[in-house]
Amino acid sequence: MKIGYARVSTYEQNLELQLKALQEAGCDEVYSEKISSGRVIRPELEKALSRLREGDTFVVWKLDRLGRRTVELLDFIQDMEQRGVAFQSLSDGIDPSSAIFTIAGAFAELERNLIRERTLRGLEAAKAKGTKFGRKRKLGDKQIEMAVKLLETPHKDGSLPTYEEVAEVLGVNKSTISRRIAEYKERSA
């Protein structure tokens, strides 16, 4: 049996080219997913691998669909060989037992490192320009000032309000109040 696997990294990318190539290669079953190769768990890849039996052939459109690190690729091919499963990469035309396989994996790893480096440089440049990343804060400084005042203002019975009570008034979680007050006090000190 021939089992195929197709993968793209983002939802904006399209699987059609890979799926068509795997179908034309005579795959009986094809598993596909949209997930980064950096993810440890790739559910559809795991399903495809669990279906493989001795004498089957595992087919990918291109080696980098499995991973980009040479060690990962070599371990994968070695595992296939130990299981008695043939391996086929349609675009690369690579015999896993050849030195070319190692070289191709090295270039894929290099490419990924370059992409990561460019991404980090882009993030640093954006930060330098003042771009803020992450989720918008639920409470501004004025709301935190109000929370501090509420916590310091006793009830009629003389007891001080709790973080839970103040959080409820402001419509946020208690941990948000405590974290933001700590940040506010640190900045004010």
C-alpha cells in the first residue's frame, strides 16, 4: 500500500499541488494538514505513520514536508527502513541511502535557520520603531489607579476590599488585578 502525506505551514498556503502529486503517484491513502514543521505533534502525520505496515511505501511531495533538520530526516528514514517501509520523495528524487539525502537535509535546515533569523531581525526592527506585540492590556493605568484606591478604601464595617471584589467591579480576573498592580507599583517606584 502507498500512503501519502502532505503538509503546509500556514492556513494561507494551499495543499492542492501536493495532493494532486500524491494522487498521481498512486497513493491509496493521503493524510494532510496545515501545521508548522516545528510542531512536535502533527496529528495527521502520526495517523499516516500508524497505518504503515511492512512492505508499504510512505510518500511525500518533498522532504521538507517531514522536517527541516538533517538529524530528524535521517532518524525518520532509518525508522522507515527498520520497519520495512519504503520511502519516496516525489520532488526531490532522492535515494535515502545516498549522501545527497544528507546534503538536502542540511540545506533545508540552513534555509529554516535563515528564515528564523530574518523573522527575528524583523521583530527587532519593529520593536525599535515602537510596535507593540501581544494582547492589548485589559486595564489601563487609570483603572489600576482606581483599583489601588478601591483596595485602600475600607467598607462601612472597616474591612478592606479583597482583590476578588475589585476584580468583579472592574470586570476582570483577580490575577489580572494583582499582576497589573504589581507592574504599576514597580514602574512608580
